[in-house]
Amino acid sequence: MSDTFVHRLPTPEEALPGRAERAFPLPEKHAELGTPLLGPYPEGTEIADFALGCFWGAERRFWRTPGVWTTLVGFQGGRTPHPVSDEVASGRTGHAETVRVVFDPRRVTYAQLLRVFWEGHDPTQGMRQGNDIGTHCRSALFVHAPQQEEAAEASRVAYQRALSDAGHGGITTEIQSAEAFPFYPGETRHQQYLHHNPLGYCGFGGTGVACPAGTS
């Protein structure tokens, strides 16, 4: 990654141009759950997008959450359409590594998924998570409906209180519109990485501070 784009996002002029369509095929099914990665998704399911650093370990935590129907990893929050992972790692796309979660709201609520998100990383670190450094490792929520935005904002406020009480700094998590920032799937080698590589790098861990129940 260029040092220029470690701690700041590229301007439109600096961003890589990308491409008109995805540059690689994807498997049809989730390697762990056996459900379609790209749909069609069952009627009544909802979509939520979470960026919390390296997506390998984060995806596993979400696919292990009861009520989650499928997950896939990709890139979101940037300017480059249909990027590949090397481009994202360069810092010149503006994307964050993101987990897309398709869930049944009758079995797991968005609020419960937010707790997985907040407790799974340190949202005060800016453009990094632990040893993973760069804009692609930042913390972000990409919301799909006003109800998700309201819940995300409320949970951020509540978790900040809990973090402050425990001596941590300010939350740097972005809350952005998923409509404004489309999700682009990552390459096959990243999908369900820890299913295929059980002893592989996880990079998933939080502050140890619990997210207050009933806050979102």
C-alpha cells in the first residue's frame, strides 16, 4: 500500500477506475451453510453489511450466528467499481473489507447482529485493526433502511458510553448508506476463508467490553 493512502481515502481523481463488471467468477453456494451466495434470497430475509477489519474471521462469526442465512465477503465504501483485492489493499479504491449478512429477522434481529459487530473489533482504531493497517481495515456500517440507520446510530452512542466507562477512546465507525456505497464481492479465495483454512489467520477480536443489551 502507498503510504499516501494508509490513513486517508483517495479523492475521485486519485481513485482507481475499476471496471464495468466483476472480473472473476464466484461459487454458487456458501461453503459452510450450503446457501446461495448471490441469491435469490428467501422472502422475508434482510441484508446487513459490516466492516470490522479483516473479513475472514468476521465472516465466520456471523455465519455461526443462529438466524443468519448466508454470508459473503467483499468491498464497500469506496469509489472504484468492481475492484479486486490487490486494488483494495493499495488504498486507492477507498473500500473497506466488508461482510454481507443475509438474515432471517424472525430468528435474529439487526440489533443482535450489531452486538456481534461491536464486540468483534475495536471501533476506536481509525484506519486499522490491530496489526492490519490501512483504510480497507476501518470500521463501518452500511445501512439498508432508515430502521437500520436508527438502530446503528443508537448502538454507537450506547457502545461509546460503555467504552468510555472502560477507559477506551472515541469510536471512529462510519455509518453510511448501502445504496450510496454498493457492495462488491471479493474473490473466491476470500469467501468462507476459515472454512477452507481452519487454522488460517483470523484477525477477529474486540476490546472485551460488552455492547449493552437493548440499545439498538
